Amino acid sequence: MILNKSLDQWKNEFPLIEDIVELKEVCWTNNKEGLASEELKKLDVTEEMVEDARARLDRFAPFFASAFPETKSENGLIESPLVEVGNFKKELEGFFGNKLTGKMIMKLDSHLKISGSIKARGGFYEVLKHAEELALENGLITLEDDYSIFDTDKMREFFSKYAVQVGSTGNLGLSIGIMSAKIGFRVTVHMSADARQWKKDLLRSKGVTVIEYADDYSKAVEEGRKLSDMDPYSYFVDDENSVNLFMGYAVSGRRIEKQIKDMGIVVDSEHPLFAYLPCGVGGGPGGVAFGLKLVYGDNVHFFFAEPTHSPCMLIGAMTGMHDKVSVQDFGIDNLTAADGLAVGRASGFVGKTLENLMAGCFTVTDENMYKMLKILADSENIYLEPSALAGVPGINYMLNSETGKAYLEKYNLIGKEENITHLSWATGGSMVPKDIMEEYYNKGKN
Ligand SMILES: *Cc1c(COP(=O)(O)O)cnc(C)c1O
């Protein structure tokens, strides 16, 4: 029984569950999607909160420029390139066996500085917000100070009294660990079984304590939370519910708006943007989606992309049960090569916040993520980790599946496919060691 219903009852109510539990690739669209102008008003998260986060990151820019010299050229702002991937799109037509009309662009969070994944957005932000709060409370800074002061031994000594802890499948641990260590916090990362060895090694080399678990992400979070709660000086980064992480991700909205404009791409009601966001627990893609909705309203349609073995947001959102159900409840194993997406239970906070704004969810097999990884490398010389390819099939689902076509029809977009810009968010990969990237590539070849 799953929440007092048998699997057959669930299948009766939501026929797509049949294919989901058989691990088939599926696309679901959300019939609860409402008007952005009305739905955004109902939320506990606001544009002012995103603006506050943006201003905070601006205050920390001198710190970045001082502590991470690689960010100096961009004056301490961490932002990723946005590129058109026309060659890739052409190759994908062969891969999917379908014509792919419209423009395809990719946001390369894989190449965000310092930690090489989308987690650099939320993770850095939450650590720095906590550091700022402690420093303000203790009279060490004012809001008007030059924040390069955070890169001094005096500040590091102060922060060494305090601890930061987090549970992670890998990349969040990298970003929280690296930033916390730089600030001077004692930091412990609780890593799930999916986490790659090189990520643990890298963190340990920076003085981060890494605790490994034989279980999946949810267990690592639970244990991390427990240990942190026992230490009054410890701060727990709660990936499942964190509004701070969410805001760090949401800052991307105004930033990408400028990049899209600079590329000469128009987004309006006749030229909508479709965003495809790889989803684990939901914080990263959820925050990004919120940022995009604030900027583009009804002219952006966003989908969460998940592995066929970890469709937690899909099941949570479709059933409306959010974090009350896990993929394991439905007999799905949550075992995937897309380690950043290996999450069996979605964030209740994100699911509920976005339930009337998301366009839908779709799934992709590990095999196809590897194949697309190779095709992208060959056609554009861009190397991503498997998770970061999950959003790529979005363009094909929209243009060529029955579900996708029905969605376009609903929004009066049939015949206007040429006008659509398809944005695939490439969430990680530039830090993957060369030999491991070669393994990924070869898996895609064979
Ligand atoms: C974490 C991660 C995601 C998804 O972010 P969530 O906040 O877990 O949903 C996507 N891609 C990569 C590479 C990640 O590390």
C-alpha cells in the first residue's frame, strides 16, 4: 500500500504510473498550471527576496575576487555562459529520428567557477548569507564595508568557532564544502552512496570532513541534520527545504534575461521560452524556474527532467502528494548514473511552491544521457556530467510527442514552432577528472 492505496488504484487514477514503474521514458504535463501573474502573488517567496539575494551576492563580489583569483576577471561575479548549440541540435535530429524546429540554447552552469555545477549558485549563497549574519551580529562588519575583509585570517579565526553541515549526492557538498572551508567554518559533508570518489577526495584535500553513507541521499540528509542539531554552533544546510538555496538559484533569472537579450533572442507571447531543468530534490531547478517566471511570466514554460530511475518530482507533482511519497514506495530503485539527480523523494517546499506554475516533468534513461553526452562533446566540444544532459530531450518531447503537441496546442503554439527557444540547463561537469570524463564518453559510444 502507498498512502492507503494499492499500486493498481494509483495506476487507475494516474495511468502514466504504469509506464513510470516500468522505467519507460515519459512526459507529463501539468493541468494545474495557472497564470503566472495570479500564481506568483499567492507564494511565500517573492521578487523582493530574490533582489535581496542579488544584492548580497554583489556585496560579496570583492570577497570572491580576493579569495578566488579566477573570478577577478568578472569582478567577483559567478555567472555561466549561455550558448546556442545548433550543431548539437542537428545531430540530435538523427538521434531522435525527428525534425527539431526552433532554436536550441544551453546554459552552461557546468562551467560555473569554483565548483563546476548549478550548486555554486545556491550553495555559495547560503554559506555567505550565514557568514554575513554571524559577522553582523558580532559587530565585525557593516553592510557598507568592503567584503574582501572576509578573506582575512582575523575573520577565518572568528568563523572557526562555527560549523556548517550538509547532506549531498556530491555537487552540493562540493559547493558548500569549498565555500565553507574558504570562509573558515568547520565543515562536514554527509555523502550518499551515489557520490563519486573524486568529489570526496577533493573535499578532503581542502580540509572538509566527509562522512560516507551506504544509503541514498535522504539518509545522508537525515543523519547530517541529526548531528548538526546536537551542536549549538553548527548550521545545517537543509537542501530539502531551504529558502536560502532557492533564492541563490533564483538570482539566475535576471542574469539570463540579459544574456538572452544580448544574443538577440526575443521572448514574448509569440516567441516563448521553454526551459528544461535537470531535477534532483528540486531546489536548483525550482529556484531557477522561479527566477525565470519572475522575468518572463507566462512566456516561459518550464519542465523538470529526471532519470527514469529517480522520478521523484514527477510522481510527487502528478499525484499532488509531493514529499509524502518516494519513488521507492512505487518500487523504483533510485539507482542512476546521473548522481546529481539520484533523489527518491522531492522537496515538499519546491513541489508545493511551483505546483501551479510548472509545465510538467519528463524522464530520460541513463543510456540516453550517456549517448547525448557523447553527441554534445563531438558536435560542440562541450563536456558535461550525465545529469546535465537530462533536459536535452525536452525539445523532442515538446515537438514530437503526443503530450508535447497537446501542450503546444493548449497554448496556441501549433504552427509557431519556429518561434520557440528551447533552453536546456546544463547543470554540471567541468570539474569531472579527465579519465572519468573519458569513461562517460566511451559509455556513450558503446
Ligand atoms: C544537484 C544537481 C541537479 C539538481 O538540483 P536539485 O536541487 O537537487 O534538484 C542537477 N544537476 C546536477 C549536475 C546537480 O548536481
